[in-house]
Amino acid sequence: MRIQITRSPIPESRNLRPEHGESLFSFFRKLGKKGEGDCQIRLDQLGFTTEELTQAVEHGVCGLYDGAYRFHKKALKGMDRKEIYENRDGLADYGDTCYTIVVGNNGAIEEREDSYTEISDETWKQILFRGENMGKCRGYARTLGNLPNNYLHTEELVLYAENLAENLGIFCQTLRNRELEELNCGGLLAVNQGSSREAAMVILQYEGLPGGERIALVGKGLMFDSGGYHLKSMEGMTGMKFDMCGAAGVLEAFEILVRNKVKKNLMVILTLAENVISSDAVKMGDVITTFAGKTVEIYNTDAEGRLVLCDGITYAQQQKSAFVLDMATLTNSSHAALGDSFTGLFVNDEDLLNHWLEAAKESEEKFWRLPLDSSYHKLLEWSSVADFANYAPGKGAGASVAACFLEKFVNPGTRWIHLDMVGPSVIRSETEEMREGASGTGIITIVKFLEKQ
């Protein structure tokens, strides 16, 4: 796929433009998915202000990538699993259509103060880069989600992150079993006990504002979730390779921000494990000690995501992060309540909430705030052998209970957002706009939020 920006329309070229009131993301995604041959997209006479036009082009370019994305299954043949990062562009197929976006000079707003001629050619190049950067990185996250588990175990995602960090020229550290045991990261280690592979916590750091506060993005990376001894059904186990989409999402949001040279100090923490069965796997009734020193009774081995995340959240705060955002395919309860389109949103700061909703409006991704409350905390405090349990049997409100489990690890004064994105993390049936598979949800909102926060 090729995308170019021009001020003047090309004669005799096929012209397309969004309908009045049509979502621009939707228009561009549909167009990208159809891939019906070269065309020019007329944005030059739609009455946009300068700011609206530049945003439309950036989002439009990203939307073309979203729609055109197709996992290139033939690229798996003969691929070395240790070279996923090197092969990531070849694992996505965007077709060979050329899209020309016509932005005009003054368009329909020449009598207003805004003028498209204020936008230099260099600025348009930057806008095209930003749109392609977002589109490609969302595609990388989707590819990581779409890869079969036997191609992407913990060690392969660790290597991917390390190669990415090297390419970006930033700090990367990987903590494996020995280091995690030294830190007493009992949540992450307990979930991974049944696996023959080591768990990992991968930390990437970028300093874009020396002396400024640190922001941490924590991603749940369950490379496969069988449910452990609370074994999932065949239907329930379908799609469990996608249980690492939270980790893939925060990693690729981070890549976008670093390549955009955002003036923020960012840390990404990937908590990577496999929840599988063996004689060593964690069992119902076991008590573990987390990195924060809190003890947890394991009632449900399939409520594992909160166990890996709590250690990541604790690590983020130990590293002096003032704001922590975690993203995870955490609970079926969130999916049952909100369906396929909405991510469950939990936040402990009203100012953060307002800024987040502004970013979500711009990204056109859907979020619905769900409650945090002491009543949900109390539902977890029934254990006679531990500080609390990882599950509240028969009590309902599963998404809020899981979020309140995580909130027990958020220190006073730490601003925190938790995203439970089971519903929109996967496109379960092909749509007019996108193909089936991992969606890359949440990434654009995170980027927009942090760039403007």
C-alpha cells in the first residue's frame, strides 16, 4: 500500500469522499479493506479548519492501514520464531493500492481565518508519518495477537521487545525467574508455575522529559491461558492466544510515542507467563506472597490476569511512577456487561477521566466507566489464611471485583487507569471495516491521551 498527500487533484483519477456526517475512521477503514484500486480521496472541499484537516489526514492514514490489514499466513512458512521482529512487516499484508489524499490550498474555508496554505509540505510529511506510524504499529500489535501460541511463547515476545528497544535506542531490562524470585514477585511466578518456560517481566524506558514525572504502562501478557486446574471448556479456550493483547497493545502504543518523540518519561512493563497445567501448577487453596508483600489465597486458577498485573503495578510504583495505566483482557464479566465494542474503564482520578474521555472521542474508541467501591474490596476479604483472595465466588460484578483486587496494590497518591478490554480486543467476525482477529484496541486512545496529558 502507498499513501501520498497532494494539494491539487490528479486529472482523470477516481475520486472518493466521505459522506456528510460519516465517521472519518469508518470511511477510511472501509476503503482500506475494500482495496478496490488506486484512487484519490477528496478532503479539499469539506469545510475543515486547518486543525480539523490535519487530524482528518492523520486519522485517515491510520484508518487505511486498519482496514487493509490482513495477517499474512503464508509468511509463517519456514519463519524462524526468533526473528518475529525482523519479519513483522512481512507478517502483515496491506495490499498494493495507491491512495492519494487531496488536501487543497484554501478549499471551502478561504474566507475564514484558517488557511490550508499555512501547512507546509514538511508538515504534511510529518502528518503522513504520524498516521503511518499509528497504522503500522497497531498492525504490529494485531500481528503479535494473531500469531499462533507455538510461534509466540514468552521468550519470543521478550526477544521482540528487546529488538524493538535496540532499534529505538532505549533502555530494556528483562527479569526472568531468578530475578523475579529475588523480588518476591509471587503473583507472576505462581501463574507460570505449570509451564516449562520461564516467566518474564520486561521493562522498557524512554526519557523524553528529563526531570519530569514517570508514566508507566503495564500490560498483561498471558501467552496462553488454559485456565490452569480450573480448566476452560473447549469453547472457553478458543482464542486464548489473544490473552497477551494487553501487553502487545501497551508495547506498540509505547513505540508510537517514542517514534513521535513525545515529551514524556515513559516506562512499559510487560508481565509475561503461561497459565497451563502440570504437576507444578498452582492449585486452588494455595497462598502466595506478591511483590507488594500482600498474601493472596488462590480460589480460582482462571483468575490469573490480576495476579500477574499486581506485580507489574507494584514494580511501576517502586520505580517512582506517578501515573500507572494497565491494559488487559481481564474478565469475561466485562465482556458480558459491555459486549464486543466497549472497553471497561476504571479510574481513580476525575481529572484523568475527563482527559481520557476527550482522547477517546478523538480516537473513536469506546469506553464505559465501571465502578470501584469498598463493597467490592470487601468481597475479596473472606480468606482465613491470607490477606484476601483472588476471587469472590458467587458474588457477581466480576469486572469491578477484579479491578478492586488491582486497586489494593495502588498506593495512595498514585493516579491509575485500568482497562478491561476483553470485548473489543478481538474482532470475532469480519466487518465492513476490519478483518477477523486481534484488533489493536486502546492503542490510539493511549497515544492521544499521553500526547495531550
